[in-house]
Amino acid sequence: MSACNATTQSDDQASQLEQEHQIAEQIVVSCEHSKEQAEDHFDCESAQSGTIPITHPVEPVEVAVEVPEEIAEAAAEVEIKDVWQRVRSQLRFSFEDNKRIAAQRNWYLKHPSYMKRVALRAKPFLHLIVEKIEQQDVPMELVLLPIVESAFDPFAYSHGRAAGMWQFIPSTGKRFGMKQTWWYDGRRDVMASTQGAIDYLNYLVEMFDGNWLHALAAYNSGEGRVQRSIRKNKKAGKPTDFWNLDLPKETRAYVPKLLALADILANSDKYSFDWPVIDNIPLTEEVLVGSQIDLALAADMAGLTVKELHALNPGYNRWATDPNGPHHLLLPIDRVENFTDELAKTDSSDRLNWVRHQVKSGDSLLKLAKQYHTTTDIISQVNELKSNVIIAGEHLVIPVALKSLDSYSLSQDQRLAKTQSKKSGSYKLKHLVKSGDTFWDLSREYKVNLRKLAKWNGMAPTDMLRPGKTLVIWVENVTKGQREDAVMRSLTYTVRNGDSLARIAGKFNVKVSDLQKWNQSKLKKYLQPGQKLKIFVDVTRT
């Protein structure tokens, strides 16, 4: 489970990587010295084994599949019945066992339930991934990489802004063909990200002259970092193989994890390890849709719930597919025929629900986009607008979700709403982000844990905060001037001649005691003109 897959070694990316590895080290320290991390037990174990933790926002969704007779009959004639046996028969890495591999192997052997959860997530996709890897003639060990990266969770999001089963950061995802828009994120699209991972690893292995361990290390921590470590060893007359390179703790554990998994799979009998069986038959199939479609409508056509459809198609962020593509859906193989029949009967104009909105005074494209959960570009495109100016009295046609947004349970909006609604304290406050806000600053202002603050909002501690975004903050105590679900804006007030604490408190409808608490380090005996005070204002009050 890596923090990121670095691309070019720009100063910003190098700085981000350093920050992520520092976070991992801090987690280790906090786990060793504090019982407060009990709720993050998996995070602690991951960090201590050299891996930056990943947030798993959803539980695995199992989609029942009845295999058609013709596929079952064809599978009966296939010699290899278990897809993992198919993988096992094509493993090609040769390596000598060592303490670093043994440490990772022992962890997996002691946690067989972990592999069962992994297999449940992998089941709908594994056959497709194995076939793609076979077709492109890359080492079959790469099938095991999503276990190390994300536990085969396509919704995984790491502390390094890496997303998806193969854990790509935004820039690397775009570099290797993964489109990212308001509607769609190809890093979470299982097939798109698998192809991207193969392309990226092929690029890396060529860069490192066919050395797969160097390529894997670079996939985790960035090619520049591995190149610098190799050059450093060469200059010092030291060996340049992976095992002798000076790399971050996470990367030093990352490659041994993959090799440990390959060893356990190849020698399951030797280790008496019950590696979960997955039938060696296709369980899903990619179907071309041709144009944008509401996911609720597509689910009905396929005889699935929206949650089941979204679990198979985690790349879609919203209630519909991206209007500009990709135009495909991954479906259980037994639902494909009925879906394609229903799709053929449905005109492309009927694949979305539409409303006719009469523009009112005060309306803007941005306001309407938020109201109807779409984008300004889509409204402009559908209505062929030549500018962003709309006139009261005119009518606009706007695509809207077929069902209530609560029905799209795995959409990005609903995943965030679910994450923010999980009770994590006595009181829930809301903070409206202003320019310059960071998670670090806010964690100090509200006296909450940095990682928890990010986790409450489905983000990573190093993510940039955009002004106007609303954050949820759980605290144990609030003052009388605060209330649950208050949107708290942080203001800086410059003291003027004649000001007093009572006068300032009255002006902003806050308590003098709160002003004193917020500005303990700044308040002396008397206020001084020009002095800067921090004030928290509830902007939801009427």
C-alpha cells in the first residue's frame, strides 16, 4: 500500500514524497507511544511494517453472478480450475530468501483473514486482470501488486493523494492515460488503471535496464529517488542491487511484500496456507454504452442495485457516466445480454432525466450546477451557450439524476457524506475553508488530531484545501457560542482605537471568554491598535 507513484522529479513532487514518508514515520512513533491509536490498529500495523496506511471508505460489495451454461461448460474443460493456480504456474521472479522477505511473509501467514478479504474484493476483476497481463507478457507477479498497494480496493485513497487499486497520484495517472474529471476518475477504473500500471511498469523496467526490483521500487517511491540511490552506491563502490540501496522505509518493505506474497502463493502447501480459491472463469464483461447514462437507469437495465453497479464501476464519481466518455460499464457476465437488449430499446436522449429550468433573477451557471448536481460546462454545452451570462426569463435544459442522490451510495458525494456523518466525537462543527487554510493549521486551531481531521473529510493530511469547501470537525467540547452543525469561519480582526474585548465580542456576537481563549498567546494587559486577533464566527446564524 504505497503513498504514491511518482512521475518526474519536480521540486513539488519530491517535497510531497518527503512529506508522505515523514507522515509514515510519525505514525510509527505515535503507535509506539500512544494507545489513542487503537481505532487505527490496521494503520499502525501497516506503518510499522513500512507502509503508509490507506483509507478504505467502503466495505466490499459482493455481486452475485450466475455463470452461463456455455461458460461453465467451457471452464469444465480447462485444466486449471483456480485462477490463482493459473497465476502460480506463470510466476517468473527468482530471488533469495532473506530477513526482510521473511518478516513480510510471517505477517501474511499470521493473518489469513486478510487474504480472504482481499480475495473477496479481487474476485470480480481478477480473471480480466490476469488475461490482460498474459496478453502483454509482463511478469505474472504484477497480479499481486494490488494486494500490496490497496488490498484490491478500487476505492482506496492513501495519504499521498493516490487513488484506486493500483494507487496512482493524479499526475502519474494522467501521464499514463487515466482521465480525471468531475464525473470520472480513471485511477479508480479497474481496467483503465490496470492498463496504466502495466504501461508505467514497462516504462520503468526499460529505464532500469530490465531490473524488475528497481522498477517496482521506483513505482513506489519515484524513479528519481531510485536513480539517485543507484548513483550514490556506484560512487561509493557499493552494490547497486535493490537490497543495498538507501531507500525510504516504506519502499524497503514494499518490494519484500510482493516477493513474500509470490513465495506464499508458489508454496502454499509448504506453508500450510489456505490461499482463497477463485474460479478460473470470467465473472464480468466490459460493455460499450455509447453515450452518457444515468447509473440508476443502467443498474435497472442490468438487474442490479446502484450500489452493486458502482462497486464494479468505481471510476464514476457522480450519478451518471462522464458525458465525454469513457462510455463503458463492467457488468456481471450473466447480466450482459439483458442489459444490451434493454439498452438497444432506449434512445440516447432517454438515458438521462431532464428538467426545464426558467432562469430567475440571481441565478448563475455555478448556482444551477450546484443545485442540479452537474457542472457549468455541461449546462453550457447542452444549451449551446456562447457565454456564462444567463438572462432571467430564459429557459435552460439541465440533466438531473433519475433518483435521489442518496440512492447513489458509492458516488464520490455520497462516500464523502457517509464519511463525514460517522460520529467521531461529542459535537460536530463545520469549518468553511478560507484562502491559506491547511489541515495542519486547522488541527491546531481546533485542537484535534491532524490525521483524524483529514480522515473525517475523506482526504489526506497533505491535500490542498480549496476556499469555500466545508470541513467537518468533531470535538469533545464546545462553547455556548458554538452549536452542532455550525459553519465556523475563521477571521482575523485588526484592533482599532477605542476597541475593547467586550466591544469586539459584541460586534461579532461571540463571548469575551472565547476571544480570550482563541488569542491566549497574543493578549496582554491592554489591547493595542493594529493588534491581530483570531475570531471564529458562525456564518450559519440568521
